[in-house]
Amino acid sequence: MQKEFNSLTKNDILEINSTLDISNKYIENNKFNLAINILKDAEKKFNNIPEIFYNIAISNFLQAKEFFEKQNYLLAKSFYKKAESYFLLAKNDKFLSAIYINLSICYQHFKNYSAMKLYHEKIANLNPKPEFSDALLSYSKLCCADWEGLDEILDRAYKELKKNISSIRPFTCLLVTDDPELQYFSAVNFCNKYINSNENINYDYKKNINHKKIKIAYLSSDFHNHATAHLIAGIFEKQDNQKFDYYALSYGVNNDNSEISLRLKKSFSNFFDVTDKTDKDIELLLRELEIDIAVDLKGHTKENRIQILKNKPCPIQISYLGFPGTLGTNFIDYLILDEFIVNKENRKFFKENIIYLPDCYQCNDEKKPKLIKFTRKELHLPEDKIILCSLNNIHKYNKKLFDVWVDILKKNKNTVLWLLDDKAIKDNIYDYFNKQDIKNNQIILSPKVETQTHVSRLALADLFLDSFPCNAHTTASDALFANLPIITLAGKSMSSRVSSSLLNTIGLDDLVSSNIEEYKKKINFYIKNKKELKKLRKKIEQKKFEKLFNSETFIKNLELAYTNAWAKFKNGNKIADIFISKGENL
């Protein structure tokens, strides 16, 4: 039977204090399970002792943190939940923010976006709430197609951005606005608060100057069956190992044994699995290897480790492909982009120098698996309808975009809208369209599938409707590989101009819209003109391998860019924008 606090004897108090002392020593030595065991025994004997609750909470919290850092999210989730319950019993909210953040990350890893949103809501309800609470909640609402109150959250976040507050994360900002100034503030504020180094380290690069071949290292967690891998595999295979020393430093999944993963590993004679190393360890490895040019492939995306580069271990540091916008750091020298993505109006909102490639900046692999010739019937798609497709990630959907699509569906009863299915959004999507008098049979939701099936099934659609303000990127390339025409809307920011850059590269700039009305007009035109759609498909088929899906030309331009950047450094020239002209590599 438990003893109440007011009935404790002197011996009881001595026993409690002894238990707390022993548990503290266990905690100091990272023996969290031993601490939890003796504390749980004490909890059974003594009721409502806040110090016992607190020590149980902190033991579970530190055990969870250990699992979390090892990316064992299942066990981390379990221990964080126990920690939360005991901190609440102890009436101590000091660690609740950290617990809720990491629990939301665990659920995001498991793609349970509803649970992720629940913990973001808990963060927003803390008093005082963290300055980034709006950023997290807006992201999870997007992932759940829950747009109620989202505009108010974003308006508040935008105002705080201009006060140098990190009120919205860089990746979320790409999804909700095409205003490049807001995206700039978002990235710079975030880096100033969380990313840029406070260490006073000044590496010298004397050894690098004497290298006969430029040493280039790619850093990523995506050397496996991931969208980035499917884009970049071709250029890795075509890189010139006679002129350059290439390295890959992988801090993500390295054992999925997928075909794409094997292709990537085979492309590098210097492939390092650094998953278990700390950021500092990898920073020092870059120094040990005497890397001249480090190329980050993640930016501000999930599972990035951009802080590896924060002390400038390499003479030249570049970010490419992973994040479509300025990173806002004080240690990335260049972004690799193109002259459509970056124009006179938005150039000032990129903190980095720009390497301008002559065609679309996004590399594309021509060696995709052979397309499977599905029929619509096989994939349960209507054979007598115009299929408007937007198989994008769920966080790229938003109410303004759906309002446009509702208008198109209402005016064209012979159309269906084909979207990706996800448990987190299914009910919300149907509910939204039903309220707009669009019946379920005009909406098709299909699950995510492996890459070959995904690209192959795109060929069954009639038109790909691009998302806005964050365009399709890899999915747009997949659509074009399947000869599926894309109607896009080009905004002011990088992330809203990617599909347009792809289309320009194959001479289909007439599919690019400059405003919502033009976007709707083009979609409605092609719905009513099947012959024109057929011509578009033919043109894509004829043009796509000339420049867009051409790894050999792309890597030559890219290696010329690396050579030019290195020459500027070696000659002591000020780092500045670099323009690679068409045909310059020949």
C-alpha cells in the first residue's frame, strides 16, 4: 500500500533520499534503466513524491534522447511518451518542448502526420510557446490538408520574420509562399539562430592548393532509394575520374540494396559511410581527406546535416539540388542554378553566389527503368475521362490550389483529378471537395508505389497539373520522362520556377503560366483539345533526351563549373557568380 506524503516517517524520507541519490548516480553514468527500476519500486511504495516523478521523467527523457540520436525512432517514441507523463506528474514543463519536438519528428519518420500535428499543437499551447511553434504547426497542417486557421498562423509568422525572428522554417516557407524576400528572411533567421558557427576556427588550405586533381566530396543522407538519388545517379556515373578525385560521404540509409543505391556506390571509389560519426568527426574527416570542394545535397531538408560545413572545412562549399532556395548560411559559397530560376528580380534574395548552368539546373537521369505499359483498366482508372494528374507530395497541396482545381472540375464534367493517397489527408480531401459539390467519383486517390511503377503510371494521365507555390521537382521530371505534358505556374521564388525551367529546356515554354487565370486557361484549353495534347506528347518524346535527360552534357557543364570555381580560389580572385555558356564544355 502506498504511503501519502503527509504520513511519511523519518525513515521513509531517508529511504526516498537514498533512492534519489542512487538514481542520480545511475543517471550520471547513463545507466537509465537501472535508475528507472529503483525509482519505479519507490513509486509503488510512496505516493505523489514530485522528486521521484522528476527522476523517472529525466531518466526516460535521456534514454529517449539516446535512442533518438541513433535514429531508433520506435524506442525513442516510447521513452519520450513516458517522460512526458512523468514530467506532467512532477508539474515540471522544462523539457516538454524538446519532448514534443522530437515526438513529432518520430511520427513524421513513420509518416503519421496526424500524430505529428498533435504534438505541434501541444507545442503551440505551451506557455510561453517557442518562437518556432507557428512554423511547426503550419507544416503539419499542410501535411494533413488541414487549412483551417492556417492563413492566420502564417500572417503572424511573416510579421515576425521581418523582426529577425525564426518564426517559420525554411522548408515550410517554400510550401506556403512564392515571396523570395520572405523565404530569404526565413533561411537567414533560421541559420543565425540554429546553424551558423560560434566557434572561432580559421582553417588554412595550403595543402589544397598543390593538388593535381580537384578533390570533390558529395555529402548526403540520400545515397539510397530516394528522389535525389534517382535524379543524380546518371551524372555520378559519367563523372570524369581522370581529372577529378570524387568522394561520397553518406550519413543516411546505406543498406537498402536497391538498384539505384548500388549504382551510386559503384560510381565512387571513395565511398564513406559516416552515419555513426558526429558532425565534428565528419568535419575533421573532410580536413583529413583535404577536400577542395564540398557539395551538400540536402540544404534545409529532412535529415540534413548542413552543420558539418559550418566551420568551413573546405575551401569551396556548394549546396545543390536538395533545397530549392537560399540556405541563408554564412558558410556556403555557391548554389548551382540556372538563369530562368534566378532572374534580375529575385537575385538579391540569394545570400550565396550563383553558378549558372546553361540549361535547367536540375540533373535528370536518362537510365530510368523501362516503362511498363499499363492500361487504365489495370490501375482502376476511368477509360472514358480526361485524367488531370498531380501525384505530388501531400504538403504541396493547399486551399488556393484546390480552389482552382475545383473550378476546372466543375466546368469540365468529363474530367477526374488524380492525387496521391495518404491516410492523413484522405478524409480531409474528400470533405473539402464534397463541400464544393465535387463528388468522390471525380477524385481518384492512389497510393505511393515504387519508382518504375510510379513513372510508368504517369503515362496514363492526360495532363499534369503542377503545384504552387512549390512546384513539382522530381515528379515533374518523372512526368516528362513519361511524355506527360505539365501545365505550370511560374512564381517569383526558386521553388515556384523549377517546372518552368524543365519545360523551357525542351522548348515547351508555352505551357508556363504567369498567373492563376492563365494557368486555368491553359488547362481548360488542353482538356478540350486532345489533338494538341497528342502533339505535346510527341514533342516531349522527341526533345527530352537532347538536353534534359542527358547526363553526359550535364556533367561536362558541372565539371566546368567546378573547375572555374577552383581556378578563382587558387588565383585569389574574389568569389563571384559564375556563368557557364552553352557549348563552353565542347
